[in-house]
Amino acid sequence: MTTVTFEKDEHGNYKGFTCFGHAGFAKKRFGKQQPDILCAAISALTANTVNGLTEIAGEQLTVTENEETGFLRCVIDSQLKESSKILLDSYVLSLQEYSKQYSKNLTVNFKEV
């Protein structure tokens, strides 16, 4: 199960997010374990969001990750630009759509900090 928790302040501003765990969606086919396409999709969305925030929008982030455990922690170190908020909203929307289809494999949460 992958859990993504978004942290927002009392005004609804993003402060960071944590992505943890492996989706566990891989299936056996023809006697072989197939790649976990859901985990790959979540990873691609997450990497794209972090890269977009830092490389395109120029945001200051602190990112900690551990590929083995499927852990990524992103702390937003600055006031976000409007374009960055849109990028994060898009990331949330995509994850929420996946979680509707794969509710046993992905959970999206929000926490006020």
C-alpha cells in the first residue's frame, strides 16, 4: 500500500508531502512477477512534481528519499509561486484519480500542520 500525505497550513498552503510504501499491485503472469505499473505511475508522478517544482519553478525544497522502502519526504522551504500550487494541485488530482481505481493499493491523505 502506498500512502501519500499532503501537509497544508491553516490557510490551505502546501507545506510538503510524504509518499511511503509500495503499491503492491504487481501480478504474476506466465509464472513470472510482472512490474508494478501502479507503483511506477506513482513514482513517475512524484518525480515529475519534485523536478518541476525545483527545476522549472525554482522552488526551494528539502527532499529525503529511500527507494527500498518507497519513502519520499518533500518539505517546501519557501512561499510557493502560483504555478507551483497548480503543479501540486495537478499531482493531488492525479493521485486521487488513481486511488479511486486502486483503493486497496493507494491512499491520499491531508494533514494540517
